[in-house]
Amino acid sequence: MNKGQKLLKKAKKIIPGGNQLLSKRSEMFLPGYWPNYYNKAKGYKIWDLDNKMYYDFAGMGVTSCVLGYADHELNSAIINGLKKGSMTTLNAKEEIDLAKEFLKIHKWAGMAKFCKSGGEACLVAIRIARAYSKKQNIAFCGYHGWHDWYLAANIKNSKNLDYQLLPGLKTKGVSKSFKGTIKPFFYNDLNSFKKLFKRKNNNIGTVIMEPMRATKPNKKFLSEIKKIAKKNNAILIFDEITSGFKDNYGGIHLKFNVKPDLAIFGKSIGNGYPISAIIGKKKIMQVAQETFISSTMWTDRLGFIAANKTLQKLKKLNVNKKISEYGIKIKKGWEYAAKKNGLKIIISGINAIPSFKFDHIDNLKISTFYIQEMLKVGFLANTTLATTYAYNDKIINRYLIETEKVFQKINYHLKNNSLVLKGEVKHSTFKRLNS
Ligand SMILES: Cc1ncc(COP(=O)(O)O)c(C=O)c1O
């Protein structure tokens, strides 16, 4: 057993589930064998507790680290800020620079607010939208974090969230009084959206969705959503926590030319340092002054410094172009490797967050085998990854060569009914873990 797994056993006794994020659980990759903890990271390399070095093709910090780990320029800016004091009685002027940059990119917006995590930013946007619209119900599509307003979707029907991103989310502890306040619709299924507004007294004042995740929006899908929301006096929120700044500089909605009322960003805007943003039309954002939205740690200086520096680099280096090119290369490599080895895979995702799925009844088992075999040759791999500016063609070629070899093994084992895992099949849903 590696040091990481040994430590995880101890962690599970004192931390519920062993860590803080479902998507970073060992069980979501390779139960019992994933290295789980890191000593240090640089670029696209990670050293685990046994000081074994791995190449990260498993998400780069849950899609946050577009510039790569421990980016030198970014770290220098942070260290400089640290030395000058990261928390004081007075405010950090860097928040104004960040607000200005967001509003420069998104001309439709007039004001910005900042917090730390993605889920928190969603909660702030929902509060503002409800306060402005004076209606409590929400129509949603996609994943928007762990807070009560969102999980409430599963009170009425425990499967309401299953078709969005994370299946199996439980609602214990969420007030039952939220039942019926949030209603799902499905991506590229305009009818499912229209239906929500057809019911009498729907009271929907907020529409929140990811403008794009796995597949491109059908022609007019986003513009029709906007039209219907507007007609029903509902605030439209685009959640760009994952999609923002990856395909283009700014929100991906700019590419589709559909402007929301509010938009939310997180993850890559600070290259992994805690910072998230809510931007919106001035008259709507001003309502934030009529309801109490406030937190000490939102004034931390380092998040603003990180975001200002990250955005500066994303723009200067044209990072979205490079990471999209890497993603296209990886998608093509997967396609080639699968075809060559008689495997059927389904590829999706924006180019910088490419994903594949084995078109096979044992998809999860085969995916676990893929991760298991890639780990043996030094790759933290998964069937979804996020590309980073720190990659280069050489490491991608190497990754694709190893992927092809594993695909060859998969084909062989499937034919001979001999595919064996060292441990259990990886999880794809939320589950309670034993300590
Ligand atoms: C679209 C979207 N919204 C919200 C969140 C929640 O963000 P966080 O995990 O930072 O709370 C995520 C996280 O993956 C996300 O992808």
C-alpha cells in the first residue's frame, strides 16, 4: 500500500469521507491504489508522498490550474502580496483592478462582486436574482455546487440531479421547506425548459445554467432560453465556473453572443488560488445592497492578486488558444487509439476539458483499468482531463502513446474476458464511505 493510501485510512477516521471534495476522492479514480496526497507540484508534474513523480492528465486541480502548478510569475506576485500583508482592517485595492478587468471583458455587465469558492458564488448570484425578481422558484440546468438551494432539487425527486453532472446526491439536512423551489431542465432540450414556464403560478424568477459543458449548444438554444426568461421576468444566470476563460478569454457565452443578466466565474480565474466572481447588470447587482451578503475572507488580498496576475497571463499568452489546441490533439489521439484497437469511445467536452467514455456496458470497470494501467507508467489519468499551458507536444505525444498501449490491452482483455482490476471499480456517484 502506498503512503497516500495508508494516510487516507487514518484521515477517514477524523475527516468525514477523508477529504473535502468528492471529485478528489481516491474512489473516484482508483480505489485503494491512487496516490491521493502530494508533496509538491510544478508545471504538469506532481510528486506523491513516496516522492514518485506523475504527469497530471487527470484534471489539473479539478480544471483550475490552466497555467500549470506553482507558476513562477504568479507565485512571485502572491509572495510579494504575502509580505505586504494579506489581511488587514482596511480593504485590498486589488479588488477594484479585478472588477475593472471583468467589466472590460464583459461589456454587458456593470458591476462585480467576489468571493472564494464556486458554490458560494452561485449562492450569491441566486440570492441577488431572487431579491431582484421577488420570485422564489428557480429553473436550472447543470451542476452548481453543494448548497441547499441546489440540492433541494432532489427533495421532490431523488433523481432530479442525476441527469445534470453528479448522480446520487443526498439531501439529508436540507430544509424540506425548499421542496419544489427548484426545477431541472435539460441541455439542448428547449421543450423541457418551456414546460417549466407553461405551468400556472410557476413563480420562476431565476434561470441558472452552464452555457456549455459536454456538448455545443444547438443553434438558438441559448438565445431562446434568454428570450423565454425575459418574457417571464426571470433573471438569467450563466454559470461559467468551469467553462470560463478556457475556450476564449472571458465567458464562453461571449462566443455564442448571448448575454445573461448575471454570470459566475471561479476555478481558473485564479489558477487554483481561492477566488470567484459574480458579475451582472448594474440595476440587478445593486440589489446586493438590500440583502445581507458579506464575509471576512472575501476581503483576502491574495485571491485578488492571483486573479489579476492570472488574467494578465491568460490574455498575454493567449492561453485559451494553446490549451484548446492541446485538447484537440488529445481528442484526435484518443479517437485514433480507439479505432486502431477496435474500441468504441464517445468523446465530448470543450476542447480544453476533453472527455471520453467507453461505449460498453462495463464502461466504469474498463475506465478503472485504464487509470490503473496509466498509473503504472507514471500518468495520473482519467477519462476526463483538463489541458494546461504547462503541457508541451512531447508530453502529450508520450501520453497518447501510453494511452494507445493501454487501449490495446483493453481490447485484448475484452476479447479474452480477462480484464482484471487490482482493486474495486471506481465510483461515479456520491456514496458514503466507511471509516
Ligand atoms: C459549473 C460549476 N458550478 C459550480 C461549481 C462549484 O464550484 P466549487 O467546487 O468551487 O464550489 C462547479 C465545480 O465544479 C462547477 O463546475
